[in-house]
Amino acid sequence: MAFIVFFTPAWLLSQQEGASSIPPVLRRPERGEAPRYPIDMVIGSLGRGSAPEDAYLYARNILNQLISGVHLDTFAPEIPSYTGVEINDLRPRSFRLGGGRTEADGSISFLIRLLSQNESITGEMFLLRNDGEWYLDGLILEERRTIGEIRDSFRFDFSPYERFF
């Protein structure tokens, strides 16, 4: 009976402290390249998009207030009350704010998603500037869906090398 013994050099097993298998060029944007934001499977790319920075910050503020329990009427009393009731009934715990864009009428729109423990509402938020201040001009929401429904409708094989394809 023969035994084959493999010796692995210590330098092969050790890694430098702080070393990573992902090259730095993949982890940060290159010169002139826009930062890469995460993607929400329902609303798409997250982040500011082409919206002005102050509009993006105002939209984030509204969503932060909504998940902390502030009623929608605080921001826009003219928006139908059933929309506010829908959000309050959901009791959102977090949100996703998709990249904004400028609409033909000059408003800025953001795709949004409000998430509770078991359900989610997707919609679009419209902001308008009046006298240098942003205000909530409209909010369109889809039906509430369970998180399970959303996961089942977005099954895919993720490749960490998607950038190269």
C-alpha cells in the first residue's frame, strides 16, 4: 500500500493581512466613471440618478419621516388620504429610493419602495420646486405585495462578473 503525501508550502496557504480576492479596480469607480449604486430588483438602480442633489435629499427626508410614523398629510395634504392610509397600514420599516429623473413638466420623479416585515409597496414620487423649495407634488402607489411574491417573480442567476458581459 502506497501513501502519497502532499506538502503544501506555508506561503501558499497564508494570505497577506487585509488582502482581498476582489481587485480594487472592481470595488471602486475608475477616473471619470460614475459611482456604482446597488440595484433593487423591483425599482432598479438606487441612488440619486440624474436628479439634483437637494431634490434627492428632500425625497430621502420624506421617506425617512414616513417610516418613522409621520403621516403623509404632513408633506402634501392634497394627495388622496387613502394613499396615506395605505402607507400607515403597511407600517414600513425601511425604504428604497431609486434614481431620480427630470420629467417634461420640470418635476423630479423617483421610483420608491416601502418595505415592512412581510409586505412592500412600490410607487413613484414627484417633487416640484416652488420659490426655491422642494415640495411633494404627487405619489402613485401600486398594490401591496408580499415579499415572497416579489422574490418569486425575480429569480435569476447572479454573476459577480456581470460588469464584464
